[in-house]
Amino acid sequence: MRHALPWQILGPVGDFDTELYAYQLHFNILPCRYPSIDSWGLLPVIDAETLDTGREDCTHLQVFSIDNASTRDIDDALSFEFSGPGDMATCRIGIHVADVAARVPTNSPLFEWARARATSAYHHGPSDDGVGGGSVPMMPPQLAHGALSLNEGQVRPALTLWLYVEMASLSSFPALCISLPCNVSHPLLSSAPLSSGKIL
């Protein structure tokens, strides 16, 4: 007759925190299983003092992000600039995405680990700060919520798509017919203040 000893008691069946913990263990996404810091192989920090010659300094832009109040890994943001008089004005729209590769090179152990994992996990249960709607990010939280996140008031490397819109072209709107394959709603979108960051 075979015997087994319990290795770890997670908690009661039906308890949200317990079952979320069991889920994370089963799918190997528990935060404590991130690689150790000394194996990450990160590149040096890029900020206002270490700005390299191949990167434009855009910290003068009024950049903002729109996310849920519980979002801690802010990976994209927007900016708008207007130039020219009245109807002849041009609007430059900046779509800024956090440049993860500026810190995590493709030949690093952390990149290989993240590529194998390939996803972040989100849930509607309690988060670390108690706001609600937590996540287990693909990258270690110290990076996903810190150095790789477009946090308010921090200088961060980013990749940007510039869109130029001539305001005169918006003076008339042709009548069209469209058909949407689906409607996507986001009930958790909150009315929290916009987060303003600085982009390199």
C-alpha cells in the first residue's frame, strides 16, 4: 500500500484566493517562479542622463495613458500636437509603446524565459494593492510594473508611431455604411485620472 504526505496545503475548496493560487501553480504562472534577478541579463537603464544618440528626446510632449484604475503594467500611451493656424493646422498623434527590448535583449535568459511563457494572466479577484482586478505579468513584476511600465513622471524608452492629420480634411464627413463583426465592451474602464508620463 502506497502512502503520500501533503507537500503544501493551499486552503479551502471554493475560496477564491485558494483556487486562484492552485490555478497559478497548475499552469506555472505563480509570481514566485520568476527567474532570479541575477539571471535576467538586462541592458543598462536609459533615462534623461543616459540618452543614447539613436533615440529622440520627446520628454517635452504631454503624454497620457488610459487604463483601468488597477492597471500596473502601463505599456502604451498617446500624445497630440497641433501646428499651423486654424483650418490649416496639422495634428501629430503619437502612439507610444513601451520599448521592452531597450532593457531585455533578445539574447538574454529573461527573454527566452518570457518567450516560452508568452502571456500575462489577468483575473477579477483581489490585487496586491487591494484595488481589485489583479494580474500575473509575463515579465517579473519589478520590471512589468516598474522599469518597463510607462509610469507617471518617469522617463521611459518607447517605440512610437506618428500619425499626421490635416485638420482641413476633417471639415466634411462623407456618408458611409459600415458593418461591425462584433461589439467589444470594457466594463472595468474607470474614470480615474489620466496618467501622464515622459517618453524618450
